[in-house]
Amino acid sequence: MDGMDHDHMHGMDGNHGGGMHDMHRMMMHMTFYWSKNGEILFSGWPGTRTGMYVLSLIFVFALAVVVEWLSHCKLIKSESNDVSAGVVQTLMHGLRMGLAYMVMLAVMSFNVGVFLVAVAGHTVGFLLFGSRVFKRNSSPPPGPPPSGKTSDLPSMSC
């Protein structure tokens, strides 16, 4: 075997540890695929075990629901100090954006199951926290809400 073939089999950097296995592991899907084998968010996770894949799907679903909760929650009291309310609002926004980007990165794995649970999580989260289905007052007074808004954070735009 000549030098080039040897380098190709063991990596161009001279690392003899992984060879073709490392090249296959680094390959990223660029089209949708359906498989429990893949990597979602973290290196080696969920791996090849069905239970870990199901756990990763539950994790992505829960992240999407939490993003919707943060998008529609009203935790800041109207009589709160503007500075403290602004700090809490900013921290909530940062958390919401961080979690939304994690869901986005999970979807970028191109795994169909991850895509479906992300959409389902956002849908269920909106049903629970954003739709009229579970609102306390079924008939709100006409006009804008007393505080002028329905949540502490502005809506997310795509």
C-alpha cells in the first residue's frame, strides 16, 4: 500500500486511531432520514440504542413545549419595578432563545422523528399556553388586556 492509501485509511492528519470509522462518524446527513441511529445535539447521543433515541425524542419535545410556555407566560407582576422586571424579562428572553436554538439544532440533524416531535412539541405547547382552549376567562372583556399585552415576552418571528 503506498503512502497516500495509508494516509487515507488512517486519516490525513496521521491519526491511526479511527480510520474509516471516524470518517463515517463525521458524515452529516443533508437530507431527511428515518433512523434511530444518529447524533442529536451531543456527540454520540443517542447512539444506536432504541431507548436512548426515544429519550432524545422526549427531550426535544419537552424543549419545544418549554419554548412555547416561555413565549406565552405572564410571570412579571404589573406593579413590579421597571428595572427588576426588565432584568427578569431579559433573562426569560435569553432562556427562550437558547432553548429555541437547541430545538433548531436538533431539527438540523435531519432525523424525521426529531422533526416530527419538535413540531408536535411546539403544537402542544401552543395548545396549552397560547390558544384559547385552556384560558381561565372564556369571555375576556372587549379591547386589549389591562396591561396591554398577553405575555412578558414579545412574539418570536421566523
